[in-house]
Amino acid sequence: MLFIIDGYNFIHSIPPFIEHDQPILELLDLLSLYTELAKGKRCFIVFDGNPPPYFLKSDYKQCKTVTWDFSGSEQSADDYIQIKIENLTRQNECCLVTNDRGLKGSVSSLANTYESCEQFYSRITKAFGNHVESDEKKKADTYSIEQWLSLFQKR
């Protein structure tokens, strides 16, 4: 299964990432760990615009199971994602991860499945065996954030 993730939409929907000073790197670390645990899963993340300075300074490398791109200044991440899904040869093995209703509507006939950011985050936390409530009304508690940070610091 290929998860195509609306990057900034995900980051701004999940509390541990909202408050982090380098959320893209943290998201990529989390997804790398997830795809190591969940065999057969791959993630492609699209971020709006150009990479932020902290990301350009990092030496983060793409791997076989987690890849990403920035949409650049000429198109939105939504447009990029729609084109990406249209060009997939196996659309039936694709799951779109976003809370953007417009994007979901524009690719609903293309992507096999859809998950909200909270549903996908819950999927990830279940894979780690540390289920964090994904209720949209709840914020992650301090303990949950500390758990995630300890996972990231081990890498």
C-alpha cells in the first residue's frame, strides 16, 4: 500500500508536530520507523512550496519506503498530489492521507481509499503498540509528546 500524504496538512493536524521546530524531519523519522514495522507500506509525502531553510541544511536522505517532494512555487501540493495519483499505474493500491475536503473530492474517483490525518496517525501509533487517542477534539498530552520525542532521539 502506498500512502500519499498531504504533508503540511498532516503536520498542522497532529499536535506533536504543530509544536515542533523541525516538523518535516520529525514526520519523516516517524514514517521511516513506521514503514520498518509495517512491511509492505510505503509513504510519499508532498509539501507545499519550497523546502524551509532547516530542511535544506539537513542531510536527510530519501529511502526505499519513504519519499517526498515539495510542490515548488508554481503549483500547490493539492495539484501535485492529484497529478501524482492520476499518473500511478496501480491507483487501487493507493491511500490518500489528508483532511483537505477539496483535495479528497478532486481525487475521490482515483485513490482507492482515504484516511484523515488523525486516522493515519492512529494507524501509526497502533503499529508502535502505543495507541494515542486520535480524537480530533483532544490534544496530545505531555506524556505522549515525550514518548514520540524519545523515539525520534533514538535514531
